[in-house]
Amino acid sequence: MDMWREEENEKLRGIYGVLSRLGLSANYTGFFQLAWAVWLAKEEPERLQMVTKRLYPEVAKRCNTSWQAVERNLRTAVGVIWKWDTPYLRQIVGSPLPAKPRNAWFLSLLAACAPEDGVA
């Protein structure tokens, strides 16, 4: 494993922990794409204002796929998390969700609650 990968995994470790606590496992393609999108949104929150023009293309480039695949994979990941409806999800949202959240809203929620230091 090269040094860049180790540094990336370290900064994403806390986000991986949050996603796992929400019921999403790493066997979903969207797990890593969602983690990367959350990191980018934490790094520059303005990306959340235009997710299809700024955030999805950056994730797609990093993951060697299209922005449309990123959008679909994130939608699937958010759906899995919503379906699990874990106590942790209710804790970070503040109440049960009446309907599956949209990607951008969920990304902003995760960006706000994900740890800064790589520790979940």
C-alpha cells in the first residue's frame, strides 16, 4: 500500500465508522464513494450547493467512474441506511425520518456529524 492510500484511509477512518454504525457495510460500492463525498463536503462545504456539478464529478474521478454512477450508488447507500433506521441515525437526525432523504441533504448531515480527526 502506498503512502497516499494510508493517509487517505486514516482521514476517512472516522467516516467509515459512522457509515458502519448507520448500517452500511463496505460491500456496497456506495460505501467508499459516500465516504469520499462526505470528506470532500467537510473539506469544502460549498460543494454541497451543487452536488451534481461539483461533488459527484470529483468523487467519480477519484473512483474512476461516472458522476451518474456516483449519484446512483449514493442513492442506494442512503436507501440502505434509511431502511436500517438505526438508533444512531435517529440520534444524529434528531427524530425518525418519515421518508428516504435526498442525497444532498444526507451528505450535509453526515458532513456535519463526521469526526474531524479520523476517529469514530
